[in-house]
Amino acid sequence: MNYVYILECADGTFYTGWTNNLQNRLNKHNSGKGAKYTRSRLPVKLIYAETCTSVSEAMRREYAIKQLSRKQKLALIQENFLKIPDKKERFNS
């Protein structure tokens, strides 16, 4: 499974990426071995994730999300957060 995700950095900014192992990628970001952008903005928190069926779909979706304004990203996060019955499940996957 492939995932597109949004992290909230310690400074309040967002980072969007894709991976095929969400927990491992989150651990790498928080250990300072993730993206250059997040290294100086630790800790990061997973605030959004969605599944994609292929790497190319994940990369296209990542690009599309990166084109959104902060306001649009917040709306996307809020809309999908409300759809999840057990909010803990979202952050522990």
C-alpha cells in the first residue's frame, strides 16, 4: 500500500510526502533522517494520510496536495478527520 501524508512541523508548517510504509517514514522524520525540510522543524506530527493503489498515483496526489493553499489543506484535513470514527486509529496506522 502507498500513502500520501501531511505532517505538521513544530513551527506549525506543513510537509507533504508519500511512502509505502507510513509508520517507518514518520519515525525517520522524527529521528532527523527524513526530509531536509523537516530536520530543523522537529518534532513532526502526522495529521493526514490517504491510501493510493500505486506509486504513480501517490506521487500525483502528493503533487496535487502541494499545490493547495494552506487554507485548502486545512479544509482537506478537517473534512477527512471528521469521517474517521476512531480518531486514534488514524494516527496509529
